[in-house]
Amino acid sequence: MTRAPKVQADNYGIIVAGGGFAGGALALALAKLAPSGCRVALVDTAPRQAETKDDARGLALSAAAKTLLDAVGLWSVLEPDAQVIESIEITDSPLNASLRPHFLGFDEEMSGGAPRAYLVEAGALLRAISNAVASEEQIDMFAPDSVETFETDAFGVGAHLGSGKTLRAPLLVAADGKRSRLRERAGIKCIGWSYPQRGIVVTVGHERAHHGKAVQHFLPAGPFAILPLKGNRSSIVWTEDEAKAEALMAQSDAAFLAELARRFGHRLGHITLEGPKQSFPLAFQMARSFVGNRLALIGDAAHVVHPLAGQGLNIGLRDVAALTETIVDTLRLGLDIGSATALERYQRWRRFDSAFSGTVMDGLNRLFSNDSAPLRAIRDLGLGLVDRAPGIKRFLVREAAGATGDVPRLMKGEAL
């Protein structure tokens, strides 16, 4: 254990490094819900209130994640442009198949009662978080800035910023992404691997209405998802072989659109590009520990999963809800939020759940991302059996809605 820095330090209730989806949501949750006096220092490398760049991603939000966003005051901003997912269809076929037979669908299971899932645009969510943070009196924003080093003692953590400032708090939270500098400085190793695939995301417009239907085509190179957005628009999440993906990104828009149309199909009519196309590497990564000495990891700093089922953001927001509940409960007891006892509660809560979800996504990607006819026959038999099992389908919908397992109170609409 090292000594705390012998320099003038600004004191806070908690320091959050990273102002993206997870870090921003955590800062807002603690500012609004923690006992009075818990001021939040939010440190982010992006300039304060910077204009968010166009982000081609459509983000799937579970009903539980929506409940959390509602609790921190973000849902009212997002709701007008959020698209309810009314139904889901899953197919499995070669790329050149003349027909893509329906093997598994969720229509009745998604209808009736409150919506189970929504689609929002990444840029809209980032803007909502940025604006809410800027107007929250309990949050002090340090941006553009970064936590370069930190030191701990029995009473707290001293975080040294690139600007030369030093902040002090009982707990430091790493929400600084999959290449987390803080995770590395804490000596926390990761288990993981890269996939021989890249993800391509783009927004398309189409002639006919999607009626809120999300479609997942399992193609030999990887899943191709059509996710409904407001209006006659859809977000495409396209997994492709690395070399093919790089070639696609280098093509003209017309050539790229022609390749996209081969996978998109004709049910929604003529399609057009409605935004920039973006590409990113795909990987699985899980931190061996979600906590260190007065340090907690959330979001991509803790785990990165394949985008196959669009659950990455939802898993990260579960981290936010669980850590918020742990901190608030600990503060109300007058105890130390950076203690090993408090952090171990968070770790037990989140690590197994995150590892299980990531492993399932990895297994499905490996099972479906191939052109083996015998494997396809087995897969399709399994999908067909599930389609005829209402109980299993209801469970899967509840799982996607974030309603299974040890759900944090903030994701159940319960007060802390």
C-alpha cells in the first residue's frame, strides 16, 4: 500500500474516470440518489460539452435499462425518438439462399403489457448524458482531462490528473473503456481474445414500414441484424470477415449499398444510406477482477462482449445500477464505500453475470458463424424446437428485458 500524495487535493465523495455511457450514467445516478454531500468528480478525455460526432450505432435498450435511465432523468429526453421493438425474427441461411426461412420468432411474447426493448441512437444517448451532467450541481466535470496515476491509503485514493490537479475520494471508478489505463495501473489482468471478424454499423432508410420488427440473419460470416429506428429507418449491425469488411469499407457508397442489399433482402423495399458507415474490431474481454484497492471497474473497462445480441450497453448499465445500490446502501450505514467489503459485494453481484452473458454470446457466434451444412441442420432443428416451446420463449424474452437474475432495484423501478 502506498501513501496518499502530500499535495493539496480537492475532496469528493467519488471519482469517476470516463464520461461515456456507463461513467456518465453512474455520475448522474450518484448525484441524484446518493445521500447529500456525495459530490461526484467526473473526469473525461473529451472536451466539456463537446459536440458528439455522428454515431451510426443503434443501441438496444432492455426494459430494465430504460427503467434505470428513467430514474436518472434521461428517459424523458430519449423517449420521443426511441423505437419500441414489437417483434423479433431469426433466420439462418447461406448468403446466396433464394429464401430465408423463418426458424424462430417472438411476436406474441413481445406484445401486450409494457415494451420489452427499445432502440435508441448512440449519439442521442451521449448528448442526453452530456447535457444532464453539465446541468447537475452535484457533479464537477474535469474535461478534457484524464486520471494519469492514483495512490491509495487506508482512508482514500488520490487521483493525479493530466492537468496537474489532484482529487481525493474514498473510491475511484474506472469507466475508461476496454483499454482502461486505470485497470492496467491497478495490475488487473484480462481474459480475452480477438475474433477474425469486424463489425460494420450504418443507418439505412427504406420504402416500407418495419412495424417495429427486429431481424437477425445468421449468415456464414456472422450475424446481420436489422434493428428498427423511428420512421422508415433501420440500424444495421453487420458482422463480417476481417478482410471482407476492410474491402467493403474501402468501396464506394454505391458498391457498399449493393453488398448491403444482398443481405438486407427486399421485404422493406429500396434502401438508401442515411448516415456514415463505421467499422470496428470485435473481441471478447473479461477482467479477472472487477475491483482493486479502492477501485471499481464498470462498462467496457470490466467486460467487452460480441455485439450479436446487442447486450453490451445493457450489461454495462447493470454495472451502474449495482454499483449505485452498493454505494448508496453503504453510505446510509455510515460505512466506507471504498472498503474491501463494499467492493466485494459489487464484484459478487456483477462478475459472474457478466461472464455468463459474454460466454453465451461467444458460443452463439462460434456456433452460427460458419458455412457447415450439418451444423446448420442441427442449429435449425434447435431453433425450430425453441419456436414451438412457449415457456422457453417467454423466459428468453424476460432475459432480454433484463428481468431475470439478481436485478438491481433501480432496474426494477424500486427506490433506493
